[in-house]
Amino acid sequence: MTLEWGDLFAGRIAGMAASEIRELLKLIDRPEIISFAGGIPDPDLFPSAAIARAYEKVFQSNAGAGGALQYTISEGYTPLREWIVAYMERKGVRPDLDEVLVTSGSQQALDFIGKLLIGPGDLVAVTKPTYLGALQAFSPYEPRYVSIAMDEEGPVLADLEAALAQRPKFLYLVPDFQNPNGTTVSTARREAIVDLCAAAGIPIVEDAAYAELRYDGEALPSLAAIDAARNGGRPGQVIHCGSFSKTMVPALRVGWVSAAREVVNRLVLMKQAADLHTSTINQIVMHDVVSQIFDSHVRRLRVAYKERRDAMLAALAEFMPAGVTWTRPQGGMFVWIELQHGQCGVTLLERAVREANVAFVPGAAFFADRSGANTIRLSFSATKPERIREGVRRIAGLLEPVTA
């Protein structure tokens, strides 16, 4: 008898879909493709030498190697968690050690938060657009979404108030250089968001993956810091998700959650059930590297990525036809494009790959309601400036002939 596997899958599997971005990453290995698709760091900027030295240290003694290759506690490697506590203190939050959990990248943190807070039919508040990976993490837990419009300062407060009135389980937000649209939420808007959510009794999930990649202006307080300032410096209503993937390397898969003890205690139980713990040796290596070079390496990234951001903005101004608009991010990895009326991002991508050897992500993937058909996301972080200019020129040529 042949099994009908589809009849055996749990109902939540219907909420799982392939990531447009993960599929597009397959194009990166084709040398003829100029890819603006993946929001990925440039491997030429990885601190490879520091990582190699850290691994060498591990294997200098049998005792060191034995501990690094052994199981560890689910909460994470204690010296790394202590480093994260000190890092959070620099940012205005004073978590205890047991209010920090190391995760296998911040994507695992989002999955655990979805598992912790979302039941079938529960409402989740997201921005319009929002991070595709968050939708992928939350959707298997069968939520409904309420989408909040954005302007140049972040979520529109009238929309947020209307969403909170519907009692969502939480608000998910990327306040710094948002993936996908590059928007940074202003300080005044951050204060208002924390106030409104506190009054409504709604927690905030803050995704801070890009917070260190600022190229213009001064750093703004995190939502966690604003929340902590009203809570004696301690974690309160904000669940803060951090990651080393954009500042160090993604392959070690090291991220973290900082939140109230009651939240972290439950997340630890999920960690135990999911994978016991994040790779011990990877945590030890990450701790060694960030202890040595975190600040200096981030400064290096800022210089390189700022040049690429500037190259993309200059190319857009030079080549894009009338009717096309774009964001001007202060940091991060992304520029968000709104195409001319009637243009479709999916159709444009098909033509761009086929006719121009350029890849990007259609914007509809970032909308919970699948709107935004005339938008696209361009990532500049992994592409050199001269290739950025040429790629933008090619895309613009598909929209309308460029005239002198």
C-alpha cells in the first residue's frame, strides 16, 4: 500500500512555503548574474583569520578540544552569554545572565517565539512590508496577520492603534534599517510604539539584526532600551533578538534572545526539545572573535557597505526613469523600490534574469497580505560598486529606455 503522505501532514504544514529569497540564492553561484537578491554579507569581509586563530586555540590542548566538542547547557556558552549581557548593558539594558539565551541564529529565535506565543487563529501585528523570514517562522503556528502601514518614520501610529485594539499576541518590528525597505523608526516613533503597546498590554518582538550597520547619523535607542528605562533597566515587554550573522559571519549560526526571565525560561525548554544547544565549538569561537575584534570589525563593515549603499543610490538617480521611487536608508543592506504604476515585480524579475542577468526579490513576498506587487528589494551588501551601477542600469533599461 502506498502512503498518501499529504493526508498525514499536520494542518500547520499548509502555512509553510518556500522562501523566494532562498530560491534566488541559487542564482548567486552563476558568475554572469549580478545579484541584488540575498541580504547577505560580503564573504570578502569575513574575519576569516580571527576565526581560524580561534579554532586553533580550541585544539591546542586535549582538555580544550574535549570541552568544545562536548554537549553544553541549553542556555548557551556562559562566557558568550556574559559578553552579550555586557553588550546589552552598553545599549541601555541590564539583563541578568539567565535572561539571555543563545540560539542557532536569530531565525531560530523567531521560530521559538512563534511557538511560545501563537496559537491557531491568534492575531500577530506586522508592518507592511515586513521581514519574509519572520512570516515564515510564524506562519506554521497558524496565526492571522494584521498589517500596519509605514511612512518614513516607521509604523503609522493610527494604524498601530487600530491593530492593538484587535488584541494581537505581539507586534513584530525591525526598527533599524528594516528588511526589506531600509526604514529606520525615529526615536519619537519608538517612544510612542513602546507607550502604546505597554498601555495595551501587548509585547514587542524587536529584531535587531542590522542595528550595528549604521552609515549616517547617530545610533538610536533600541525598543528594549526604551522599555528598560521604564522598568528599572531590566527587560520588560520587549523580546529582543540579536545576531552575529550580519556583523561577523552567518555560517556559525549564533544569535540570541534577551527578554524577561519568564520568557527565556520557556524558550530554554524549546531549545532543549529542538536541538539541545547551539554548537559548543561555534559559540566558543564566536566568543573569542567578538571579544577581540567586534568593534573594529563593525567599523570596517560600515565603511565598505556605506560605499556600496552610496553607489546604489547614485545609480538609481542616474538611470531610473520617471515614476520610480526608492528609499534612502541610513544603514543596513537594502534599498526598496516602488515601480511605475502597473509594473509587477515578479514579471520584472523574470525578464531581468532572462534578458539582463540580474536578480532581486519581488516585494510582494514581504507583505502578509501579498500586496505590494509593484515593489522590489535590492540588496547592495555583497556586490562591488561597479557591479552595482551596471546592475541598476540593466534593471532600469527593462523599465524604460535610458535617455541621455
